Amino acid sequence: MKNNKQNKYDKFFNKVLNKMFSMVGLQPKEKEEFVKQEDWFLKKEFNKKQCEQFKYFFIKEIKKDLKLNSKQAENEYHWFNLGYGWKDSSSNN
């Protein structure tokens, strides 16, 4: 059985993935199949504004849900974005 901390993390992770998917036009129900694809996180992109909006959302929600301070929240965002974040289309220019 999962402990309470792991359950909170799992709920948070699911919440941010749903937000990330919805920002590129994918519905939460499509997430299950989409993430089965190899390198699924490389198949969609955020523009610069979406990157900023998602970062704001992620940090605000992780501070609230997991009770992290600002520095911890920022650090967690960068690790999440490095591992799972959509590509930044503005960096292709």
C-alpha cells in the first residue's frame, strides 16, 4: 500500500500531466494511450507563452499540494520539465 506522501505526489503528477496535455489540445482520457508511445514527451510542443503559463501553474500547484517552498518548487519544475516537458518551439528558431 502506498503511503500518504506518495499518494499526494501521484495525484499532483497526474494533475500536472492533465494540464500539460490539455494545453496542447489532448484530453486527459487520451493520456493513457499517448504516453505508451516511445519518446511521447517529444511529440508535442509548447510556445514561449505556454511554457511560462505551465511553469507558473506547476510551481503554484506544487507549493499548494506538496507544501514546498519556492526554491524547492522551482527545482522540482526544472527536473519535471527536463524529463517530461513538451519541447519549447521558440527554441527552434
